[in-house]
Amino acid sequence: MRGWGFPAACAAVVVAGLAFTELADNPYYFNAAYVILQALIMAVAWNILGGFTGYVNFGSAAFFAVGAYTSIALLKAAAVPLPLLILAAALVCGLIGLGVGYLTLRLKGVYFAIATLAMGIVLETLINNWSYVGGAKGTAILTPDKHLWFDSYSEMLFMVMLLLALGSVAVSRTLSSSRLGRGLAAIRDDEVAAECSGVPTLRLKLVSTTVMGAMMGAAGAPYPYFVSYVDPLSAFNLFIAVNSIAMPMIGGTAHWAGPVVGALLVGSAQEVITVTISSELNVLLVGIMLVLFITLAPQGIVGLVRKHWKKRA
Amino acid sequence: MSALLQVAGLAKRFGGFTALEGIALDVAPGERLGLIGPNGSGKTTLINCISGALYNDEGRIAFEGRDITRLPPFQRARLGIARSFQIPKPFRSLTVLDNLRVPLEYAARTRSAHRRAEDEAMRVLESMGLAARAHQDSAGLTQVDMRKLELARAMAAHPRLLISDEAMAGLSGAEVDEVLEILFKLNAAGITIIMIEHIMQAVMRFSQRVVCLDAGRIICEGTPEQTVANADVQRAYLGA
């Protein structure tokens, strides 16, 4: 996709989304689409640090939850409109991301992954003990009546998520083919060689963690409205973190399209299985797919397709 | 003539082990300096200190009269210090061409001609005889091409000082000549070169001056002939 291809595709997706809200009646579709899009943003965000830069973040759920709880804290204080909630969550989680970025100074590989996991536990404990946002027993958020021209609030939330998802894909795509993206790839491949080639590795890693954090926070911001009841256990759910890693891995981490493909595929499969078989089985599905892809196709789906094209060329 | 690189009183310790001590070294602009010494004598540690991959514990390093002792490596690269690695460290997920775009877009950004990085990278690859490999994955290169890529990537940084760390290790005689040829060409274009090498024949041919390290100290410094004739060098390195 070059030139106008990508913007045109984005516009087409927005139009299709709007048509979908007009045509579909069953509210389940919007719930399912919301869940898939939320996972897609998380996967795209994870991939900016995990795929492009090579630092594995196990604490994605914490960024997501802090995004959600930023919304809750603001809503407890005043009737803050949704766009502002998203911005605030992105800001707060961007700052946490910046802090995580400084961890990369001392921690690499598996130690960095453990540190992000630990950060999630610390943040969860904090929220558990913060009674203003409901503490461990959680808090209920009333979904507002106003929903622009849409038939229901969940339809509007779906469109909000669609726009956020397109935005994060656009950021990730721009990043991957830019000078910054090549700098990140150099860091992933060899940090010492990157530094000796003039790449300011710390600065780039900080950009990477901050962008990742902000995106994940934005993905979590509308969550309280979506579920109308949030407790730390559901917001900090490990499954969110696992999905954010599994989806890019299955789709392919080297290319911006990887997490998109992975999230759409795995997310849809999870929804179908939840509805038709059981909600427990979809956890198993992710596990099995992850094992299969890591052993058989470590480059993911996008990697397989590109290899195939190269052979034909 | 003022030196391009000045190293004074440099020391580097790893815990209780002294890797370098009291190193004083001036490199003149345009010089070809050979750095020899037995394994573990501190050659690579010295260039790690010069390029910034390691920080020295004592002493001062100046480049073009500017103190760079505490500068991070990426800023030294931007000033014009480039190096190749003893064990090639290509950016494995990038193509050969994109490997060169990284230093062109970062290290040489403020200093290179305002040409497109891609064209410039191609020009460097052509001069290294790697043009045919431009769009291949760098991870799949042969040993000699990998070594050439190391040099090409260092060159793409538009260096004033190029430090080549055993660029010829494991290469055949003809391939050594090929790499030497490239280094001579770079030097003729005005780039100062420090060459670390175990292949004595290459060191003798290439260097105007040779410095020999042993156990973290400079034991001899002089023309290649003087150095080879030196009794300490023979005892420590060459074997009498």
C-alpha cells in the first residue's frame, strides 16, 4: 500500500463501520466488535515495543487498567466527556510508559519482562487500596444517555474504538517505515551496534515505551462505559496481557500488519468459540495457537505470506 | 600538527582486573595506525573506550580537541568515530541496504551531503562490492560479505576516524587483500584508520605506525619495522 492506498482503506473502514451501525440490530455484534478492536489496539501497541524494539512487556494489562481507572477517577470527580477521558488516560499511561522506558537502562530480555509483570502487580495493589475509585470491590459507572446520532451507546463506543484502532494502526505503520522505525529495528537487532551507528538508543526506547503506554491507556479509557462495572481483578486480568502478546506473535511481529491480522483472527475466533462452545475454551485456543505458531511459524502469518511472495518473485 | 584523537592516562578495570592502565596515544589526522598485541592484552577494550561502548575509569579522551570522555557512544558516532566489530554485528532483520541507512540517517545525518540516504547507501555498497546483495537479508551473508558489511556500515557513518577491529579474521589471502585495498582507499580519501589485526603481513603493509599492547600497557610504539624488531614485542607477541 503506497500513497493514497492506506488513507483510502481507512476511510473505507470508517464508512463500513458507520454502515454497520445503521444495518445491524443485534447489540451483541457491537459488543463483540468492541472486544476485538480493543484487543487490536492492545496488540498494535504491544508490538511497537515488543515487535519493533525487541523488549517484551508482560504488563500490558496494567497500562490498560490504569487507562480505565483514569476514566473512573475523572468521572468520580466530574462529568468529563469521553474524548477528554481518552486523552487523559493516554497521557497518564504515556507517563508510566516513559518510566518503564528508563527500566531498559538496566534491564534486558527476561529481566525486563519480569519487571513489567511486577509493575502490574504493584499498580493493581495500589488500585485495590484506593477507595476513591472503589478499591477491591470495584465501582459501577452509569452509561450516559447521550450517544450522538447512534441508536445506542454501545454503537457509539464501537465507532470510538474503531477510530482509535485506525489511529493506532496508522501510527504503527508510519513508525515502522520511518527513520525512527529503522532505529528501533537496529536496537532490537543489536543495541551496541545501534549506538555505535549513532542511534540514541535510550531516547528511542523512551519514545517506544511512551507511545505503547499511551495507546494502551487510550484503549482502556472507554472500558468503564463498556462494562459499566469495573473491579481491579477484571481490569488487570492477565488474559489481557497474554492476548496482547499472543496476537502479534501469531500475526507476525516484524511488520505493522502482523498484530492487526493476529488480533482480527484470534479475536474473532475467541468470540465465535465463546458463543458457540464455551468461554473457558477460548483461553485454551490462544494457548494452542501460540504454541503452534512459535514452533512452526515464528515469523507469524505475515512472515509466512511474505516468504511465499519472495519465493514467487 | 594537532592530533585527531588524543588518549591520555587511560585506565579501565573490570572489578579487580586491570584491563588497561596508563594508556597514552595520539593519532594524527590521516594516519594509518596498527594496533597489535596478544589475546587479552586490551586492544578491544581500548577501542571500546574510544568508541564509548565502555567508559574508562581514569584518563581523558579527546577527539578533534574536544573532550569526549563522558559522551555516550551515539554522540561520538555523530562526531565522526566509527568502528567495526570483531564479531560482526549486522542488524539481522534488516536488508543489507537498510543496515547502511541506519548510520546514514543517524550518525551522518548532520554531516552527510543532502542526498537521499538510499542512494548514498547504494554508493557505499558499490564501493565495497556489495551492491548485488543490497536487498538481501543481512543475516544470510557469507563470512567475507558479513565482514565487508561491518566496514560498509562504519563507512556509511561518514567517519573521520575508522576503527577496524579484526576486519580480516578468518578470511583467505585474496580476501585479506581485498579488504586491505578498501582500507587504503578510505585512507586516501582522508579517513584516519586504526586497525586491530592479528595478520602481521597485513599490519606491516598497512600501518605507518604500530602500537603493541601487552597486559593492558603499551610496550612498544614505532614504525612497523621497529616494532617487529623490538625485543619486548617478540617476547610478548610474536614469539622469538
